[in-house]
Amino acid sequence: MSGDSPGHKPEAPPGQNPSVEVRRTKTWEVITLLVLGVVVLGLVAGFYVINPAPSPSQYSTFKTLLALAVAGVGALLPGFITLEIGLPKGALRAGGAIALFAIVYFFNPAQLAPAPEQIGGDHITQTVAAGSTAVIHTGSGKLEIGYTIAQHEQALREREQQMRQDLERAHRAETKLERITLENELNAVQEQLQNLHNSYQDRIRLLEEAKQQLQALATGLSPEKLQAAKAALAQGDTTLADHLFAEVEALEQTGIERAAAAAYQRGKIAEDRIDYPTAYRHFQRAVQLAPDQLDYVEAAARLAYEMQDLHPAIRWYACS
């Protein structure tokens, strides 16, 4: 019969060994994977030579390409590897080339160096000098901030512990609104701890902004109190600045813009220490004094949402 029966394997052409064809196919697969892996590794190395300080998006692309290249080359190696890792939203179990990809992608000891930050338009870099003083080098000079990232982490962890205790008491008291607020505040502290460098840089910017605003609102304030508040800000303490902004609010009821700016700054200080009810009151005050300031409206809307005060939140979000 000329037709092939089911399951019948086609015969190799006369004079050709079928196993030779299989080996040839596998050889081409090996060569293809090896060439692609080497080319991608070469491209990544070349991009790094050209641009040793990539942007976050470029860094993510390089890391993905590198992981793919390593996985492709690793697929050619004999043996087997298994990997189990925990992720923020689950877990990953993988083997072989996929495991190699995950190792390169998720375990990257050469972290992207943070790009220079900006304060007041100046590019800045930061080092920690003797005496635990963080020195901010800007285009116009140096800003001494005696508030290090280690102190920032310690303050956040102390705040987290205190909020856990407050939340436990709130659960016992069964006050739903307070419990929701505390849970949101605790989540915010934990998010800052997970993104410690970014939250520290945000805090440095807030301290410098508060210092600049104090200077701008200095009329009528005691020079001694002003100097003490600035010195405290340099150490990461916003208490005296908050008191002076309160004085400005009291003194400047006729100067609406100054009072609104002070209320807004007090709200930012309270939000920075994850005190949402106090921050919300100050932002409400700022919006009441200057309803056309979109920064104030957005801040009030954000805190209204955190406080589950949804009707004002919707109204303010619509305005912003």
C-alpha cells in the first residue's frame, strides 16, 4: 500500500541516518541560543559603556535583557537548578532556565545608583560625613542636614510600633473610623520603610522646603525662635517649625495667603509624621483660606480619602 498507516514514522532518505538529523537539529538549537545569548550580553555591556548611569527605565530594560541572555546560555548547561522565592504578592517556584532568569531579574546586587536629587532647582548629591551629618552638595553650595537615613529608618520603625499599639487599642474599642485611619497610616509607614531611600529623600526635601517657607514668612517672628526652628529642621525635628507656622496663622488672619501657606505647611508636616487627622484639619484650613490653590485642594482631597470623608474628597478631586 502506498499510504502510511497511523503511527508510522516516515523513513529517512536512503543513505541518511535519522539520529544524525536529530543531532544536527539539536546542534543548531545550541548554536542559536549561544549566539543570541552572547549578542545580548554584548549589547548590554556596550550600552553600559556608552551610558554608565542609565535611567530607571533603561536599567529595567537592561536587567530584563541580561536575565533573558543568562537564561538562554544557562539552558545549554548540563544539570538542573530549582528556585523558590517569596514575592510581595505571592511566591515563585521555577527550575532550569526560568530559575536562572528569576535569579538575575530578582536578585540584583548591583542596584541602580540613585540619580541626583533636586532642591530648589539645584542638582544635589549626598554623603554622610563624620558626626552623622548628611551633607547635601548643591549647585549653589552645601546644605548641612544632621538627619541621616539611619535616623530616618529608626524614626519610621518607632512610629510603626506605636501605630500597631494604637491600632490594637482601636480594635478593642471597635471604633471603625479610627481603625481605618490607623490602618491607612500604618500602611503608609510600612510603604516608606519598603522604599527607604525615596522616603528619606522626600523627607530631606520637606525639611528644606519648611526652612525656606519659614524664612519667607519670617516677618513678625522672633529671630531667636526662627533660628532655633531652622536648627531643629536640620536635625529632622519639625516641632518648632510647626509652632512657628501656628504663630503665623494666628498673626496673619488678615494676610490670607500667608496664613493659608502656613496651614498647608503644617498639614504637610503632620502628613509627614503620618498623623492624618491633624494633617486633614490643616489642609481643610488651607483650602478654606485659599480655595483656588490647587496644591491645597489636592492635599485636602487626598487626606479626605484617607479619612474616609468621601463627599468632600469627591468634590475636591473634581476641582483639582
